[in-house]
Amino acid sequence: MRPIDQLRRLLQGTLLGAAVLGMMGSSRSMAQDEPKKPETTEEKKTEETAPAAKPKKPMGKVKPYDEIIKKEATTSAGLFLVHRLDDKVFYEIPVSEFDKEMLWVTQIAQTGTGYGYGGSPVNDTVVRWEQKGDRVLLREVNYEIRAEVEDPIRDAVRASSVETIIAILPVLAYGKDKAPVVDVTELFTSDLPEFSAKRRLNASGADSRRSFIEKVKAFPTNIETKVTMTYRPKGPSGPGGPGGGPPSGGEDRAVTVLLAHSMVQLPEEPMRPRRVDDRVGFFSVDFENYGNLEKQEVEKLAYITRWRLEKKDPDAEVSEPKQPIVFFVGREVPAKWRPWVKKGIEAWQPVFEKAGFKNAIIAKEPPSEREDPDWDAEDARYSVIRWLPSTIENAMGPHVHDPRTGEILEADILMYHNVLKLVRDWYFVQASPNDERARKLPMPDDLLGELLSFVVTHEVGHSLGFPHNMKASSSYTVEQLRDKEWTAKYGTAPSIMDYARFNYVAQPGDGAALMPKVGPYDEFAMEWGYRQFPKAKTYEEEKAELDKIVARQKDDPKLLFGNPNPAEDPSQQTEDLGSDAVEATELGLKNIDRVAGFLVEATSKPGENYDLLQNMYTQLIGQRERELGHVINVVGGVVRKNFWYPEGVKVYEPIPKERQKAAVAFLLENAFKVPTALVAPEILQRLEAAGVSDRILGSQRSTLARLLNATRLKRMAEAAARDGDAAYRPIEMMSDLHEGLWSELKDKPIDVDLFRRNLQRAYVDLLGNVVGSSSNDSDLPALARAELKRTLDELKTVMSDDATQITPASRVHLDDLRARIELALDPIAALTQARAGVGGAPSRRPGGE
């Protein structure tokens, strides 16, 4: 992955994990001013369709300063002098700032509905300002390939890394100390690919007539610019929704967004980098290293992202840092939540002590506007917890870092107001059976404050360099999750960076802790990433010390790291708890039934509508589906082992056959049976006249589709080819499913209720669609055909036996299933029989609704 892509990836750290990212465009010189002339019709058409502004002729001679920067201009002093005159913005660049590297970060600050989150990243580009006579060049600096050695290869790398010219700006005037003045307006409004959001929005380009600079302000180490940009539609070719272009139905509409451009000065003295170790989770900067001449191939290297912490007393085991990490609680954070936000920030203090730093991270109140009217949350010197008035149910913990070394320079955490609803809903459906405070809504402020602190701690973790660690929660057993002492000490998972959420496994009376907390893995990762080794002068010496820390993983599974891969590895799933998905979900479903029992009382008040009941009922259904999904992934699952310890261990270890069979049996008993507590009349008759059967069917259809996923079956088939009878074969799974889904055929009399009729039709239609497809990359079509034939034989047998008693509704249902299967297996013969009056084949293709 390219460094700029990696920079972009680190910004995606969110509570939901869902962020969609922009892509870099190709370089193009920026247009320069030229005298205006009347536009022809053809020229207007060209402007509408051109991807970017055309190059223009250079301006005339340099003019006196006062003719360019007139007295009515407003000026902001900082990294550069920034002048605003009407709709024009001018940079007055000190000569001392030329040829220095700066990081230009572009984000979407505000956006229209359906176009992603405010705060979503667009591009991150390292730039350098260069003066060539009466011209100023803005260049893009490439750190994707490097060769930091005294060898001819270094010259070769330089020769292949000519810095792209983003723009050439004529000098309009000279200020104090010969500082050139340039017009930078079109850097922001002409849709240069390096700074454009058009790919992020799936747009064709910007409309300059509907784009303008809102505000610009200079600070000592950065310049912040807000620009309203309107983008023309590209058409319906791109995917819709957040991150992939316009929302459904919006393909022909323009979109206006507020772009935030931040140009930040990089440190003059680069921090000493630390190389990535895949056994420990850190965001990173990747690059190709041509300087290692011992390797017989291009070396792929990466540096972790972390703050520059240096001890005041290098010889002390624990010392305060020379410069602590300070997070300000933004002025806009509601007063009632400010103490909880501070608590969430400083929850990392004891973790830093494990790495040798005391008071390494501090929460502060910003000065009031009266105390310091110039204090600004956008100043790159400050890291701030921002509170955004938005219905988005999320939070984000991005950071800005030096691409040369990975040094984190600044971090602004975005807390969307409706994150309060998110954690309230989660806690209610997961933990309320074990916490009386949550059984009546609204929840008390002290409880919601604790939930908010958890979110802040998680997002601060991202801003310290830590990605999600979905492996963590699988190291705790269900027994430990129900243990009061264990959970009080270790929380619900070894890492706050897991999506472990709240303890849905614990049962009433256990007394177990219910909330995540910073844990053993977080302390381990912090020590590996931030501990200093003053005696280590080389990479090899530092690595020897770091390897001693990593070696602890060998005997302590709580220290393992793994990113999510739920389709393959059930030990690295999101939203799960415990090492045994079946056992954890069995207990979790009991708690869901308990919540259903007090759902109406908790959410309803006399004289009010049932919107809150509807919301929480939907949340409860969703929690049930998530937990069942954890069980689905056991089937055909493969655990990715840490291949460093012990030596010779298999990296990919299939889940034992017995556990996979148990998972299918559990799904047959729970996913494919009606959850009685969730279809209780006292709930449903307050919400809808009908629709519960569709809701249950939707969940069951999804479960079937996931179980019969071709990729899953291919993993199972390969395991069977390799391990023989020790593997859970796909044909065995199909047989187990058959026995469970058609159990009514053995009943006397045969009576298939509404929910089971829906399920059986969905199963037959799913298999029929597979048989009718042209897919040939797995055994799924063959398995589907065999299952349909077996089912058809059984249906014919039971329906032809005069002694078999079948209820009227069930007989109609079974006759319809027989016709559907015959049509799926032999469409021509089935339709011929139907025209001749034989049989009852439906006139539509199986699977249609």
C-alpha cells in the first residue's frame, strides 16, 4: 500500500469502523490568470465538461506591493502572511519557508445527506514551495520510494522520483524581506486533482461558478482554509451511498460540500522512526526501500505512527515527558459531558506508565474566548475533542502524521452528537438484564457518561496510533466473562480497541463487569510502541529489545493482535465476545429474551407514541442477528495463528469438525425457529398490523445465504480434500441442514406453521437459483441439485401415502414446493407438463417474489 493510501487509511479509525476513502488523482499544473473575454457557447460547454481548469497565460510584470495587497485587505499572520481581498486569497511566503516540506490534508468538513461523514478524508499530500525567479512552484514530494544510503542506487531513486509540479504561480509583488506574494485562490477553487474530492463523491468535476473560499486563517505552524465546493454529477455508474458516490436517486444532482484544507509544517528535525511488526497493531506509513542492498528484491518497509514522547529524565524508569500529549475538550462539548470526556482521555495515563511515561496524556479545558480570543481548535498546535451537532451515530479518531517518520503531529477527535443514542441503544440490548439503571429509558446521566467515556477512550486510542484489534476478545472464555473478579480486573476484552462492546454473555446474578476498559493488550502494545531504549543506537539493537516484549505473546493469548476477517476467522470477528461463539450466543439469546420481556415497560409512557419502542425493538432484532452471525462464521472457519510462536505451528488452522457441526445444530435450533419472545403480541400490536413474518424470514434467508456461500464451501471442500474424515464436509453440512429444515415431514400429522413455510420456500428458491446459475467455481450447484432431488423424493413419498395426515395449509404448501423444485431441476419438462394440465409448476422462475 502506498504511503499516501496508508495515511488515508489511518484516518478511518471510527467507532463503527466504517469509513470510505478517496483516491489520489494524477498531477496537473494549475491554471494562471488571464484577461477575461466574452464566453462563446462552445466555450461554456467545454467548461462544463473539462476535468480541470485549462492552463492560462502568465500575468505581466511584478507590481508594487500596495497595488496587490490593498489597505482594505484583511491579513492573518502565521506560517505565511495570508491576505484576503474580496474573493481572492494571497500568500506572502517568507523566504525562509521555501524548500521546506509541509503536509497538505484535505477533508470533507460538511457534506450533503448520503455523501458520507463530515471529517471524511479526501487526500493527504506532502508539498514543498519553491521559488524560480518571479515564479513560485508548488511541488508534490514523493515518499513512496526511498534509498537512504550512500550508494549509486540513491541517485537512481532520485532520478525516478522527480517532484511533480502541482501549480506554477506568478509573483505579483514582493513584501518585506523579499517575500513573494502569490494569488492562491485557484489552488482551492479550480479542482486540482491533488486536492479534489470529486473521486470521493463520484463526481465529474467542480463547478467554479458555485465554488468559493469561505474563510482562511494562518497559525504559527499551519494554514487552515475552508472552501465551499460544488461538484457536477458523474452519472449512475458508481456505487451509491456514503463513500461510493451519490446516494440512491441522486445521480443527476450536483452536490455541495465544505472542504477543509490544512497545510501543516513538518518538523525540522525528524523523529527517530520505529519499524512495523505485524504481531503488534499500529497504523503505519509504508514505502519501498531500495537502500537495503543485501536483499535480492525490493524491500517493503513501514514505520508505525506514534507521538514523539521523550523523557525529561532519560535514566528514570518512569519519567514525565518533555512535552506531554494534550487533548483539549472543545468549547462546544456540552457541559454535562465534559467531565466524562476528560475521564475518557486520561484513561490512557496508567497505560503510558507501562511504557515509562508519567502524565503522558492530559485533558485540558481550552481558554475562554475572553481569556484568549485567538485560541482556535483548528490550530495545528492543538489536539481537540470536537462535538458535532449531527444525527450520525458515530465518532472518529483520526490523526495527522509526518509521512517521513510516522510522528503524529496532531489529532482532532470527532464526536457526533448522536453517538449518545448509539451507546444507549447498545447498552440497553446487551447489558440491561444485568444493570437495573438501563431498564428504564432515558438512562441516568451517570450511566450515559460512563458509556461516553468508553467511546472517547477508544477514539483516543486511534489517535495514539492503535488500530482495531478484533482478535483480543476471543482470548477470554465464557466462564471468565461471567466471573466478577476477572472482569473487574480485565474488562470484557484485553483491548479497548476491540469491538467487544458490552457484556451480553453475563447472566443476572453473576455480578460481572459489563463495560470494556483499557486492558492487558493495550499496555503491551503501548510498551512496544512507546518505550525508549537509550542504549540502543541502531535498528538491530532496538529490535532486539522490542522482540523481548513481543515474546510475551508466546505464553499469554491476551496479548495477541489480529485485524477483522469474519468471513474466514471466527476468532477475529467484530461485535463478539468469548472464545466459543456457540456458548456465548446461547447465553446472549437468553438475555435478548429477558430484554424483550421488559421492552414495552422500558420504552413506553402514557400519552406518547411508540417510536422509542420501535427503535429498541429493531435494535434487539439486530443484536440477535449479530450474535447468530458469530455462530455462522464457525462453519468453515479457519483460525489464523501467530506463526512466530511456537515454531512450526500451522498458520491457518481449521475449526474442529465437532465445533462446526455443533454450530449448525445451534443455528437449526435457534436461527431457524421462531424467537417466541420477539413475536409477543404485547410488542407487535403496538408497532404494526403485519410484517413480523417478513422480518423473521429476512433474518433466516440471510442466514441460509451466508451458510451456503460459495467461498465458505470451497474452504470446507479444500479442508476435506486435505484432512479427509477429520474435516466437516460440505455434503455433511447439507445433510445436517436437510434434517433440521424438513423435520415436519416426519411428524404425524404434518403441520407446517407460517414461519416454517416461509423458511422452506426461501430454502428451495435459494437452491433453485444456484442450480440455474452458470457458476462453476465450486461444488455448490451440484450440492444444491442433490439437495433438491432428495427433498423432491421425500415430498412425493409423503404426499402419495394415503395414510399420511397433512393439514390443508400444509398440503397446499408442500404441493407448491414440489412444483418449484421440478421447475428448478427441469424447467422445460415442468412447463410442458403444466401446459398439458399435469402437475402444478408455477409460471415464474423460482426465487422471484
